[in-house]
Amino acid sequence: MIREERTFIMKVLVSGLYGFMGREVAALLLKGTEGMELAAGVSLDIDGTFKVPCAESFKDARTDVDCIIDFSHHSLTKELLDFAAGNNIPLVLATTGQTEEEKQMIAAASAKIPLFFAANYSLGVALLIDLAKKTAQVMSGAEIEIIERHHNRKLDAPSGTALAIARGIQEVRPESRIVSGRDGYGKRDINDIGIHAVRMGNIVGIHEVVVGTDNQSITLKHEAYSRALFAEGAIKAAAFLAGKPAGLYNMQSILQED
């Protein structure tokens, strides 16, 4: 008698299911992402589009799931972490804008569960950060400026991604300092990493890193064409967490494993 092998299907709960990005994640899962299924949701606004159980808060949410993908709001950080850690559910935290206190909560929760946390869920951006670090290291005396462009509805500036790029560069240039915007009268310091934010129209996300000397410059650029890109990345992160021990993971973790 031949036994049929049972394929593990990861049951995913989407936090912020009826928000813009939550819908993107749900749509991809419903298209038939291999090895994963949309099992449940948590959302303040529920219109019944997705035929899965959806609670208005984590107090009433399903616990028989294998992973949570969160695209809600950073103000729910404590509630989300308490639910995930309390039920031993791996978490992909794709919401941005956390306070320092909330980031400390995230670090504490990662000691209990596998927790994936990134400012940007694009593999292309992860590569951009790697390339920016390498360029800053090789061109040690060069000046560095970052220009980020987003739609006119984005609330935070500079973007979390721009800050992630700058902090990555600081790993190889610990003496550098991040300067957000520039005005007034005064000379640029050689150790500045300037970040400039543009908000207009419906730009999904463009990040440029310019590394230059008096004689040459290199421009590294990543452009997102669709927000589905970030949903794809979050789903890839959820798949990455399968079987992982408790810890804090990010997009660099995926690049290193690949």
C-alpha cells in the first residue's frame, strides 16, 4: 500500500485584512500561493469580500493559524505582539512607523516567537541596501545623499526605507550622521548622509542613493511599480519563517539564506 504524502499548507491570518495592503496580500493568497492559504483576518472595517473568519480585534481572532502577516497600524503593536507571542504564532510585521517603545516590544517578542520585521518588503530594496553599503565602503571618501519619492498620502518622512538605507551605510561608516532635509546657511559635513523626501501624485516608491566625489559619482536606484510588490515580499517572509526558531529576522536574512 502506497501512502500519500501530506503537503503542509500554511494557514495565514492577515492583520489589517480590509486595508489596502491587507487586500493585496489576501488577493495573492487566494490566487493560490503554493503551500499557503488565507485562513482568517483581523480588521476594523469588514465588508465580507473575503469569505474567511474576520474579527474586529485580536480578542476574538482565530488562534489555529500558522503565521500572521500584519499590515495594520503601529498603534496596534502591543495588542498584536501579545496575541502572537501568547499563542506562539510566527509573525511577519509589515507595518511601519513604530515608536522606540514599540520597537523595544518587538525585540522582546522576538525572544519568544519567530518575528520578521522590515522597513520594506522588497527584495530589490534589500539588494539596494547591500549595494549602497558596498559602494560607501569602497568609495570611503565620497559624499552620500538619499532621495526618496512617494505618493502625496504618505504620512511619515523620511520613509522607513530611506532610513534603513542610511542605517545600513552607518554600519560601514560608523562616524556618519543622518541629516533629514537641508535648509539655512552652512557647509555640508563630509560625514553627513543627507535624506530628502518628495511627496506627490501616486508614486508607489522610488529610492535613489547618490555616492559621489569631486571626480565621479554612482547612483543606485530602486523603483516600485506596484504595491503588490510588498505583499509578495511579506508572503515570502511568511514562508521563510516556517520552522524557524524564535528570533528577529529581516530581508537580509532571506538574502543570506538564498
